[in-house]
Amino acid sequence: MKKIPFGIFFGVSAIIAFYAFAAFFGIYYVFASVANQTGDVVSPFASWWQILLFIVAVIALIGLVVSLVFYFVKKKRYPKEVSNHE
């Protein structure tokens, strides 16, 4: 556990979660705008790739929380190693 870079995992997970959720809600906004103009009804889970994008966003959010928790556990358990390397 001493050598695993949880801070880097947190950063990568945060970036992936942010852009995946931004894409998910942005695509839904665009599709809802088009559907509003044409009189159709749209769902955020209408196709397989929208579902996949949402699953990726949720997994990245879970990874973000888990890596943050493990980072603080590592920081509390090994204070000298964490302060010297990160």
C-alpha cells in the first residue's frame, strides 16, 4: 500500500468522471432540445452508448471516492512516506 499512488488515481478518476458526466448531460441537453423542436420524447438512456457513458461516469465516481479514502488512510498510516513523495 505504501507504493500505490492514490493521488494520481484520484486525479485520473476525477477527470474521467467530470468529462463523462459533462458529456452525458450535454448530450441529453442537445437531444432534448432537438426532441422539443420536433415534438418527440427523449430519454437519457435511449441507446446503448448513452448507457455505457453513464456506467463509465459512475465507475469513475466510485474510483474517485475509493482512491480518496485510500489516500487519506495511507497518509494517516505512513505520514513520512506520503509527505516526501507527494
